[in-house]
Amino acid sequence: MKHAAGFVLALIVLPLCAFAVDNPCVSAVPAFVNSQDGIAVFRLKLAPEGRVQRAYLVIPSKTPVAEILFADNFITYFGKDTGFLDLAIDLAKGGAASVLLNQTYIWPIEGPDSSPDGDPIECAWQWMKAHLPIDQRTFWYVGPRYTTSSNKQLQTPGDLWGSYSSWVPIGFEEGAGGPVDHMNTQGGRQAMADTLHQHVPTFGPVTVRRPTTVAVEDEY
């Protein structure tokens, strides 16, 4: 715990002086939750467009070799919730740092305006760029394309670079729920971890756990 927590402080305390006043998205300070085997979990309270968006930060026991942004912490798929925090912890064993927005993506999407709200995603993206050793060769985004309050074009965080290391699409216009099915299985998650190892040789390899699902109340 001390190693991971100390690494986070080294990443965060100094950048705050430069960014906190001008950009509230990068001023969130991680609050320690727990640690196991050197992997530390923190809470973040981001502020996209003046709102409060909670998130998790998962830090490996060594300097991160990959950075992953999960647009959602849960997927509700036909009435069952599947979480990503366990996956982020498994990936941290291979050296990946992750930020997971504490929100739920509901699939299938219903309603005329089904574009996911991208302001929290962009806010988390800004935080990661300010505080993690992130670049387009090692960054991964897991989630749907989205629109923001200032840009109504569908996008992903990597579009800001003009390219991205890898995108794991979830749901929205990515084909009849197939990607949601994929990430709801151990095999699909293992394939993601294996592909990450291929793209970033200093990562992993790791074995991911079987995802757990719980029934939720009907929200449709």
C-alpha cells in the first residue's frame, strides 16, 4: 500500500499547483480506499461542467506501463449488472493504471436521444493526462462513443490525438450488443488483456477473473 500510495502522491501533488486553479477536472485528489498485493484503489471526485462525478482510480505496484479509461464502472445488460473494478484490479497486476467512472451504462439503449453523456469521460481524460504517464502508444479507452456539451459529434478520448492506442467499444452503435456480450464474459476480458500485452510488451501477461453479475430492478 505504501509503495502505490507514495507513487500516486508523487504523480499528483506537484501537478496540482499548475492545474488546480484553471481546470477543476484535474484538481481532484485521490482518497485511499484499500490495497492488496501492492495494488491500491482510490476514490476520485471529478467536476465536469460544474457537476460532481465520482470515479475509482486503480494504481499498480509499479510505475504504470499502460493507462485505461473505463467510461462506466457497471454495465446493466438486460437487467443484470456487471462490474469492471475487478477487471481493472486484474489488469493492474500487469502494470495498468485505470480510471473508472462510477456510473452505469444501460444496454439496450432506449429513447430518441441515446448519445452517452461525454462530459464526465472528457473530464476523466483530462485528469489522466495531467497525472499519469499517458501517451497514445499505451492508452486504452473502454466504452461507447459519446457527445459532449460542446461537441455533438460522436467521439472517443483518443480523437483528441487524432489516433489512439486501442478502443474497446461498448454498446452504442457498435453492433447489436455484441461488444457488451464480449466484455461480460471471462473470455472477452481475457482477450482484451492478451491484446494489451501484445500492444504493450511491458504489460502483463495476466489472467483475469470471471465477471460477476447481479440482478437489478427493471429500469426501462
